[in-house]
Amino acid sequence: MASDMGYDDTRGSELRELLTMRRQALGLTREQAARAVGLAGGVYAALERGAAHGLGLDRLKSVADGLGLTGAARETFLLLAAEPGVCAYDLVERRRPTVEELAHIDLMDPNAALITDHAWNVLAANAAVTRLFADPARAPRHDRNVVLWLLSPAAAERFTDIGQVRADAVAGVRAAIGRIPADAALRTLAERITADPLGAGLWRRRGVRLPSDACTRRLRHPLYGEASILVTASRLPGGLQLYVHHAAHLIGGTVSL
């Protein structure tokens, strides 16, 4: 039976246990905890009971800050307390790629591999990306974005099915901002897409399919001509995304941005 929070009873009880134990460890009453996190007493009490509370993601992060929740405990709290319909993946705290992840994409050469954040900003790319597409490190930091690059003429020179590639990318952004509309990075990306005439037209489309985690694209290689490649997208911990362009014919290091 669902609880009045909209979750199952197990999730509500786990949230109640986590917050109660944390508050008691701090030696606070519920009223003191409410003041510490900047909530009305009744709202905090509902949150700690695992009941409906009406708090958005930004407020929940403030609560976590006020209670000193860090690491796994903070992530667990956000996952348990988020309103129904919020994608759990989008609640993970953001981070930079690790040394191991950078080495991993480096070893994928000659397949072009890159790592982005949740808003498709490029954080790292291997040498195959710079040979095949462009060197992200040469672009201004605010322009190192996969979706914005796909709207450029340079992208049209590489993908013969660029119309579908662009439509899928914009649809992905629309879906992401629909899940977490308060996210600043996604809002900025959406504003830049809709300020572009091409992007604005794609943004207004309805019934566009969402991009899949693996799809075939038609690539125009600068040396070998047109060929089909498999593009895969994988989610990494911490809100990162790994994109790999699998093509055995692509021809050598990692560029950390």
C-alpha cells in the first residue's frame, strides 16, 4: 500500500529512520532541526515522517546541508526524499571524471570516446574525438557542449543523418529539463538552444522520439568516407555520461578539459 508521500511504505520508513538517526546524532529536537534547515516545523516534521512535504530538489539539498549530510548519506537522503517522478539518476551530486575514467576512454582509441556532465558539457575526450570531430579544448569553456556542437555546420559535415541526430539530441535535453526544471546547467543549455533558429525549430517539435542508449549513425569520415557507426551512451556515477563512437576503421591520448 502506498504511503501518503506517494512512495511505498519501505521508502518512507527508510527516510524516517535516516532523518531521525541523523537528528538524534546531532542532539536536536524536531523543532531545532527545522530551524537549522530553514523549514517550518510542520514541513520538517512531515519530511522526517516520510510523508508528503512538497519540497523541491534545491530545498532538499539545503536540508541536507543543514543536517551535515555528506557522501552516501546525502545521496541516499535525496533519493528517498525526492518527489515521485524525479529520476533518481538526476539526484546524484555532480563530479569531475576520475583518473581511471580518463584512462578508460584513452584506451578506447581508435574509437572516439568522450565524457560529459548531465547537461552534455564535455569534460574529457580522447584523441580520436579531436581527429574525427573537433578538439573541445580549443573551444571556449562555455561552448564545449555536445548538443550545441551538433547544431553547428561542422557537425553537418560529419553526420550524413544530421537531421535525426539533432532532433534526438534536442529531444534528450527537453526530456531532461522536464524532469529537473530547476537545474541551472540544463536551463542555460535550453536557453542557448532556443536562441538558435535551428535549435528553436527542433525544440518546438512534438512527438519526437527520445534518443536510445545505442543507435546507428551515418558518419562521413575525413579519410575513409561515409560509413555506419554504432554510438553508445552509458551513465557513470555522479551524473556523468560516456559516449563512444564504435568504428573499427577509425584510426592514437586523452584530452582533459
